[in-house]
Amino acid sequence: MEYLETQGVFVGTYNPEKVDNLQVPGFYCRESGVPSPYGFESFAEAARVSYYQGMVGSGSVFCIPPPQETAMDSEYIRSVIEKANEKAKEVGVTGKKLTPFLLKEIAVATQGQSVESNIALVKNNARAAAEIAKELSQLVCKEK
């Protein structure tokens, strides 16, 4: 993330609730322990950032937390992931086989909750991207 910032890339987290001490979301959870450099409260705000970043030849990374109802406890999921990584090392899983192995181990350990969370995350990200794109297209049309 710091590298992106040194390259002029905006990194911000969606924060409609105006949370203090905002963190970049983790994959399965709403917080990762990593402070977010910026927050944005609306998709219109994200579109404006994207628009102006594009004008200066740069880009943006918008971090969208998973939905509250499917987000997992960060300490719990960290523990599950750690155990899955340990098991992968024990049995010698590496390379392109590692990610599928870890996802399966995590799904089993969470009794499918991680799969539910992942699906909700993908849908939520698609919705957010569509909203930002809609707002951005309106900005572009106003400029013409």
C-alpha cells in the first residue's frame, strides 16, 4: 500500500459510517489492523477521486469492506488462516496448489462461513464498482 502511495495512487476505504481510526478491510473481515490512509463516504466521492486521479495520469484503489452481516471476526479468521498455512507447510503444499488448498481448509474450518463471506464480498465489490462507474460516467458527461 505504501508503494502505491509513493507512485501517486490514491488508496482509500469506503467509510459511510464515518468510523474513526479507519482500517483497510481484511479479506473476510471489516478490519485488518492496517490504518487506511484515506476514507471516502460516498461512491460519488470515490468517482471524483478517480476522475481527478485519471486527469493527472494516476489511479485509485478503493477498499470496500465486506458486508457487516457476513463479515467474520478478525481474530478468529486470522487464527484459522494461520492453522491452514501451518498445515500447508506440514504437507508440503506450495505454488499454484497453495491457494486452493488454503481456501478449502479455511472453508472446512469455518463450516462454510468463509465461502459465504467471500461470495458476499464479491457481490458487494461488484455493486460498489458499478455505483462508482455510474457516478464517474455522470462526471465525464458533465465535462463534455
